[in-house]
Amino acid sequence: MVAALTGGAPTSAPAAGRIGGGWPALAKLLLFCSGQEEIETVEQILRCRTRDLGAKITKLMICPIYANLPTELQAKIFELTPLGVRKVVLSTNIVETSLTIDGISYVVNPGFCKVKSYSPCMGTESLLVHPISKASADQRAGWSGRTGSGKCFRQRREDDEVFGEGWAHGRDRVLGTRGVP
């Protein structure tokens, strides 16, 4: 993934086979993550690896966005990208329906998000990572090329068993629990 984000041609796309011809040199990318911790981890990995590679790769403008990020840092996703730099937006599902970021050409969708879940035994709520619904996957795919041409790469296929019977309509997400009829 790092080679793809930094200007090298990707060797494969999740559940999509090989990509011919590589990616345009400075295409903007949107990577969906399940939460703030995952975004911070990916950002740290990208910064370390791109620093190690130096001038051999395209510079990255890494722009995280999640609910707890201060407003002034969230606004970075709307800033113009400097010449010779690739913008990489790392986001939770916060951008699925509420924002438009111009110029996103590629979307990487791992197929997961955090969902609030209630445990009656413990009497507590928690955020658990769950597969997204087909509707959410389609919404995320709509980001690729919203203002131009683009592609979405999913790490899961529609017929992947991990989505289960709730995949088609997002039943699990609506109910907030797994396995409740």
C-alpha cells in the first residue's frame, strides 16, 4: 500500500486483481479506517516509511479526519494540495455522507467501521469493529471520482462470507448487535 500511496505502481488491489498502468502520479486518495487509533497508526507508518525513502518517492500530504480531531486540523482536508504532492485522506465513516472533498480519485475501503454496541450483562456501551453494510460500501465507492474519474478498491467482495446476511441491508448495523433477528 505504501508504494501505491507514494507514487509507485500498485501490484494488486484488494479483491480486484491487478491494476494496469499504475496510478496517476498525484491522484488524491481516501483511505477509510475503523477509528481514530487506526488512523493515527496508519499516519505514523506512512510518515516513517516515506521519511526513510526520502526523495525516491512522491511527497505525501497526509490529512486525517475523525470526529475528535480539532476543527482546524479537520479543515486540512479542504486545503489545496501543493504541486508535486499527493494528498492522502485517512478517514472514519465521518465522510461517508456529510462532506465532499474535491479531486479524490481513489478510495481504499477495508469494509469495516466502529458501531456502538450495548451489553445488557455489563450495562455498558462500547464501540466494536464490524463489517459495513452493502449500502455503506456503495456510499464509500461513490467517493472515487465524485468530481472526476476514479476507482474504489475493496478488501472484501459482495459475496465474501464476512458480511453475513446483514450485508445486503445493514441489518446488524441498524440493530446495533450481532445475531439479533
